[in-house]
Amino acid sequence: MLREAAAGDGVAARIVREQVDGLVGYAAVAAARSGWSPQDEVPVLLGGSLLTSEVPVLREALVGGLRALWPAA
């Protein structure tokens, strides 16, 4: 799936984007419930085979989504 998204497959790219949107949403809720604001330096740990894949399309999109909400993350 990641290879296909990286190669430009529209359906695969949409699936990756939907997953990233969900993960960023979970992170936003977790940060807010922990008392962090978007101006805070929020520690973020990425793990799992999809995020450490040799095909970085998901990881890059996730980091971009997190930085859009928390520039210091």
C-alpha cells in the first residue's frame, strides 16, 4: 500500500491520508487531555512497522500533519 501511494496511486494515497488524519486526530486528543497546547513542545514517539517502513510516505505525512498542529513537536 505504501509503495503504491508513493508511486502515485490515488486510491492508496487516499487511504494513507485517511490513516494519517486519524492518527493526527488521536494525537490532538491525547495532547489536549494531557494539558498541552499547540504552542508547547510536545514529545512524540513514532513506532510500528508502517511508520518505520523503508517507504516513508506515511511517516512523512504524519510528521507533516503533527507539525501543522504543533510546530514544536
